[in-house]
Amino acid sequence: MALRTLVLGIGDAGLQALYQLEAFNLKNLKLVAINTAHPLKIPEKSVVESLTISGGAFGSGGNPELAAKIARESQSDIEALLYPEPARVYLLAGFGGGTGTGMVPVIASMLHEIGIAVYAIVSMPYIFEGPMRMQIAERGLSELTNGNINDAIVVRANTVATRMLSNYPDIRDAMTLLSQSLVWHLLAHLTG
Ligand SMILES: Nc1nc2c(ncn2[C@@H]2O[C@H](COP(=O)(O)OP(=O)(O)OP(=O)(O)O)[C@@H](O)[C@H]2O)c(=O)[nH]1
Ligand SMILES: [Mg+2]
């Protein structure tokens, strides 16, 4: 059986990263988006699968604690994604919101405890997104790095990178740069 790798894109930023990753057409790679709000509308031609785990229509409402609770309660749904058993799992997310920040540390520990090699690749928010998002992201990061994981790669769009975008960054370009950084770090890890 070929070595299988499962890539979970968690939250909206994670989904965007999966869309970019699928353009590489890699084999033996399963791509699954996990979100908490409404079922995702994945375009028909996409190979990205999706799992919506939600306590209700509001998703995590930007609340990482709630997202973490939903992830813990959905352990069997998450573990079901492992079939047929993958050799390793990558978790991709943008930290700073509810879903990705809350779920990544929980899912990482959950999978690590059952003996799966787990790697998280997460981005920290831009300064211009404000201090609230940065605080949420920093808390998520310490949970992730204090927990059980094989490796955590953190993408920080620092001031230098932000200035490269322009003096007044277009938010879409800024977010695309983040998703692409997640994908390139993943590819570098796979090939390195
Ligand atoms: N790569 C990428 N990053 C994004 C995008 N949108 C937002 N981000 C970054 O990711 C962080 C988290 O945002 P989301 O991914 O929208 O949040 P979420 O995990 O879906 O969480 P909630 O929607 O709050 O439950 C933001 O603070 C941004 O730094 C995107 O389209 N692509
Ligand atoms: Mg979201």
C-alpha cells in the first residue's frame, strides 16, 4: 500500500490552503477541509473533501474554546478520516479566528495519542488585523506547542513581509500570501 498522507485544512484559511495545494495534483494525498459553520460549498471539480462538525448554525463564532470543545466531541468523526490508515497527518490553519485556533491543538494531540505522526503548519495574523486576533493566535500557539505533536511550523507575516505587499495591503493579496506560505512550507516538509 502506498504511503498515504492526510492533509486537514481547518477553518477558512485551511480550506484556502487546500485549494492551492490541490493544484499540484499530488498522489497519495487526501485533502479534507474541517469547518464548524455551515457545510462548505466545495466546487464540483475540486478533490477537497469536507467534514462539518458543528454544535449549530453559528459554528464556533470566532471562539477557540468552543471550537476546541466541538473538536473533542467529534473525535470519532475525525478519527474516521484516517481510514485507510495514513502514515502522517498535516494540519493547516490560520491562527487568529475560532475554528483553526481552537481545533488544531486538540486534533494534533488526539492523533498523536493514537500513534499518528502529526505536523501542524499554521500562520499567525498580520499586525493590521488587530491585537485581539494576535492574542487569540498566541494562546493557540502555546497550546499547540505545549501539547503533543511531532513538529509545528509557524508562519509569521512579519512587518517586513507586510510592507512588501504595499503601504496599504489589499486584504485578499495579504491572505493569499499566507495561504501560499502554508502550502510551500508543507511542500518543503514533504520533500525535505
Ligand atoms: N491563508 C489564509 N489566511 C486567512 C484567510 N482568511 C483569513 N486568514 C488568516 O487566518 C486567520 C484566521 O481566520 P479564518 O481562517 O477565517 O478563521 P477560522 O479558523 O475559520 O475561524 P472562525 O471563522 O473564526 O471560526 C486570520 O486572522 C487571518 O490571519 C484566507 O483566506 N487565507
Ligand atoms: Mg471561519
